[in-house]
Amino acid sequence: SAGPIVSQPLSAAPALHKPAFIVFLVLWAVNGALVLLKIEPPRGSTWPEALLVLSATATLLAGLHRRLPLQNVALSAFLIAAIGGLLIAVSAKTGIPFGPRSFQKTAGWQIFGAVPWPLPCLWIVAIVSARGVARLIVRPWRKTNAYGFWVIGLTILLGLVFDFGLEPHAGAARRYWIWQARSSVPAWYGAPWVNFLGWAVTMLGILFLTTPWLINKQPVKQPTDYHPLMVWLLLNLYLATSNWVHGYGAAVVLGVTAGLVAAVFAIRGGRW
């Protein structure tokens, strides 16, 4: 009932943000080059992409810390990772809510023998970056009563766009996980459509719990933040590049088209 703790973000936030973003850009470029040159990491090694996920998580949380207190950022990240990881573990045992699949050793060391360790971080990346883009898109209507609902709805939509690019890359191409749905079940490059419904419901629940902690209650106007948009676009471009290299045309078209549309509306909203 007390609600989120509100205090001024630490002065170290800007200093942490820049190097974290530079590290992310370097790792994004390295992984992109490996994909374009079709250089596969040693068998069983996932460290290039694992480091990319970690750097994306770090730069997004550092970006949040520029406008939110550290305790808000930390609790939000914990809730996202914990809920996402817990549901992945449940789904691995029961097939609910994402569908039946088995994780391979290439996905990384498994937490509690069920959840590959990069996946909770991936949930943070997907939700925090998508929410940042959504806030830019609806910025012109931030003083309306429906603003919060539009942010949640667009966050879910943009998060699904990310997953539509992720599944062909991580499942069909990299084989980090193998879907075990029957061949008669409608699927997107092996991922059953129930997976995307599970993503939408999970994101809705996570946003319901974390939104109070992600709102800045200080009555101070803040500059437009394009950082989440850049991270979201770069990650979707990386996935689209990998899908193009592997011949997954529909995933490329969807990822590129959605990225361009989101970028246009986000830049337009940011200039409002």
C-alpha cells in the first residue's frame, strides 16, 4: 500500500550508462559480423550471444536509472526476471503457458536444471526496451487518461515482434531449444502459436506488477529518451540479419517492416 519508493536517481547513473551502451554496441557489431560471415562459435559455446544479452540488459537498466531511483530499477528487473524465469520453468515441465519444448546444452547453464541462465535477462531486455519504444510512440498523448493502457498494449505488441524474430533465430537456426508440438499444430518456424499467446499474457502480468515501479513520480520534465528505441531496433536488426542468412524470409519481412513502422512513430512521438 505504500507504493514504490521515490527518490532522486544516483548521480552516477549517466556515468554508468555511456560505457554500458558502448560495450553493447561493440558486442552487437561482433555478433553481427559473425552472423554475416557465417562463423559459428565452437560447439556448445554460446558466450558471444550471451554477452550480447547481458550487455543489452546492463545498458537498458543503466538507462532506466537515469530517470528512476536504483531501488525501483532493481526491483523491476528482479520481478521481470523472476516471473519470466518461473514461467519458463513451469512451461518446461508442463508445456503451459508457452508450449512443450526442450532446452539444449547450447542454451547455457540451466538454473535449477530447468531455465537457461540468459533467458531471464532476455525477458528484461524484451520488456524494458519495448516499453521504452511504446512510451515514445504515445508521448503526444501522455496527459490523457488512457495513456497507461496504450503504453501497456504497445509494449506487449512490440515484445511480440521481438519474439517473432527471436524464435526462428534461437529455435530453428541456433537450436537453443527444440519445440515438441505435434506437426499438425500451427507454428511459426517450429514455435507453436500458443507460445506467442503465452508471451502476451506473461508480459501483461509482468507489466501489471512492475508499472508502479517504472513510473517517475517526480514532477520534473525529462528529456526525450531514444535509448530504448536504439537498443530495440539494433536487436531486431540483428535477429532479422540472422534470419535472412538462414533463409527465413517471412521473419525478415515482419521484423524489418515492424521495425521501420515503430521507428517512424517513435521518432514522431519523441519530437512532439
